[in-house]
Amino acid sequence: MKSGMKSGRLAYIDWMRGLACVLMFQTHCYDSWLNSESRRTTFFKWSQILGTLPAPLFLFLAGVAFALVTDKLRQRGTPVNQIAATTIRRGAEIFGMGLLLRLQEFLLGWGWAPWTDLLRVDILNTIGISMMLMGIVCRSSRSRWANVLWSTAVATVIAMATPPLWSTWRPSFLPWYLESYINGVHNLGQPQPWLFPIFPWTAFAFAGLAIGFLLFSDGARANVAWTTLAMGATGAIFYKLGLWMDVNSRRLYTLHDFWHASPEFLLVRVGILLMILWLTYVWCRWGLGQVGFSPIVQLGQTSLLVYWVHIEFVYGRFSIMRKQAQSIPMASLGLAVIFVAMLLLSLGRTNWPKFLAAVAAWRNRPA
């Protein structure tokens, strides 16, 4: 599909979001189901390395989508305050969904789930907060290039502030459930790398916001192939620069946690995301990404739904396999079942309005 469009949507963005879903499925399935022997294998190690990509992808794409929505509203002449209210309200809705998911998981895990899980900072919470923050930034800077500069500046500040906020500048005076939104400390006394606090995770959303405003400019829309190629090349430079900065002997911070809190690894991950963006565009325009039905694109169109549902069948009370007791082949079979089930759920979600319309047409047919 040469335009890279499908039903008014950007197919390569949906494909990228669907890729995040697939990577998320494999990460969660193997983490939940594999036995202790399988966890010591190289296979599991690489599974978890790939598992470092879904959260940055979701946040990055939230920023890209935010830029697209803001652009469309501005083109329609929507007042600035109304745009800010609309986008901030949507962020609040996503944040509320994150709280609701935690409540659902707590109720379904009644008897063994600790009450502190209700206040756990998860990816939906962070996406919602990121959207509200992006709404504020876009409200204060109305031009496209001002948005790009402010988004880049905010992402940089978040990245640079993360190491001290995880160590020497920890806001320990706050209750743990508030401090956790800053550095993911939860109630465990130290920042936890498996949580998604504002620092550093919202930086990925602001990076996506800057890229989105660039990607949807008039010049970029007229030359999408060259624009995405330039972004992929920039991503390769970011990747190399981040690795070079990491091996540099000069350290700016007391804490150096490359894999979780360092500006270097954030730069590396943004570089990887930009390269994935370019490869995804190439795949959807010249590859097989849009030949017939694309299950990856389909998942990407309903990523929130499949994220919400699959969690309970992988980690929750209704897990389809016994946890921490499976071999790699058995866990892979479970992964295939989850993939097919979530694809069918996604198809049901997107085709449900058509089904209802068909039923209504049949009921209203002439006698």
C-alpha cells in the first residue's frame, strides 16, 4: 500500500504499535510461565532484552499520536484552550483506566494480592500522565517548531534529572505512593526498575511528540520516505552516541545505572525507536506489511484492549498455563494461544460496529 495509509490511519504507526503488542506478549508469557531451568537459558535472556522495547514503544507512539491529534485540531481552527482541554482530558481518562486496571487485578487476586498493588505505578498511569503533561506543553507553545523544541527540551531535562532523583535527590519526604510516581520506589525503600515512574519514562513520550510534529509537517508529508530515512539515520547516530557516552570514563552522577536510569541508555533506546520507525515504514510501503490482512496492524489498532485483557490470562488468576512451571516449547505454545486469542478479540472489537449495523439493517428491512 504505497501511501502507507489504511482506512484513514497511518498503517506503519499501527504496525509499530502492533509490534509492541507482540513483544509484550512474548515478554510476559515467558516471564510468567517458564520454570527455573528455562530461565537460565540464553533464550530467556534475549526474550527479556526484547522486553525492554514495548514500554518505550507505547510511550513514544503515544507522543506521535498526540502530535497528530493536536495537528488535526489546529487545522480545523479549534481554539487553543479547547485543544488543551481535550487532550488533557484524554490523558486523565487513560490515567483513570490505569487505576481501574489495578483495582481489577487486586479484586481478581483477592486473598494473595497485596493492597499496595492498588498504588503501583504501571505503564497506563505513565501514559496518562505523559498525555496531560504534553497537553500543557502544547498549550504554552502554539507553533509547530516551538512544540518540537519544547518537547525535545523537556525530554532532555527528564533524562538528565533521572539519576539524581533515583539516588542523591530522592524526594524521600513524600509518602511512598507519591514518591513512586517520581522514581518508582513503591513501598520497597529503593527505586524499582520494573515500574514506570515519570522519571525517566515520560521522556519517551516527549521524544515521540517532537518526532510526531516533525513527521506531520507539510514538508515531511510530501516526502515521507526521505523523512523516515533521515529519522532512521539519526536513530543510528543516537544509538552509537549513547554507547560511546556510556564507556566514557567521565561520570556526571553518583549513580550510574545504564539499563534503567541513565541518559545514555535513554538515548540508545530513542535511537532504536527511530530505526524501528524507518524499518516499519519501509515494511509497510515496499514490504509485505500491507499485503492482504495484517495481524500486526490489527493488534496495533486495539493495543489498549489487548494489553488490558491479556494480563489476566498470563499473570492473573485465570492464567492459561501453570506459572513458573513450563518448558520453553510449552510456554511458546501458550504464547501462540494468547496471540491468536488477542487477535480474535481485536477483530471482534473493530468489527463489532459493522455487525451491529448489519443487524440493524436486517431488522429495519422492508416487510
